[in-house]
Amino acid sequence: MEAEASSLIVDDDGVVISTRCDQCRVMYSERNPPGEPPCSECYVDVMLENVEALQIFNIVQDQFIMGMGGPVAINHMAIHSAMALYSVKDRKSCFRKVLTLANRKIKEINSKND
């Protein structure tokens, strides 16, 4: 998840479109014969504007709020505390990005539980 989170492709409004990892998985699945992408060997560059959000997410990624079927949200106070501790300047933007990362992780975890 860490590398995948760093490869988010977002539009100008900050909405996640996909990740380079998603695109690679599709490319390998459409090969003849289909193959598995070399995820363990892949290195994804972190875009400079995503570094802080990825660092904060890595700190708070164990702060999920759990429901009966798995995680349902991430603790917002943990995010705000980590941003204050690490003196994040643009907290609003960082907060949105961390929530995006958390929601992707929640979907990933819950899809494995289905």
C-alpha cells in the first residue's frame, strides 16, 4: 500500500483517478497470456506534493475505527495530532489526502473480507 499510495494520480480538485499500480495491474492482466505484475520489484516515485500526506498516513494507518465487518473510518483526531506534531503547513490539503489514502486502504481491507 505504501508504494501504491505514493503513486496516486489526482485531478486538479484532489480527486483520485487511479494509481500507476492500478494501471500496471490492468496492463499485465490484458497480456496474452495474462501475467502478474512485478509489484515486489517495482519502485514508485513519490510526488513531492504527496510526501507529507504519505508520512502522516504511515504514522496513523493503525488508527482505524472498526465496525463488525472491518474498518469503517480512520480516527480524524489522530491525523490532526500527527499533522500538528510534524508541523504540517497546509493541513487542509494534507488531511484530504490522508483521508483518500485511508479510504483506499479501507476498501482494500474490506474487499479481502468479503
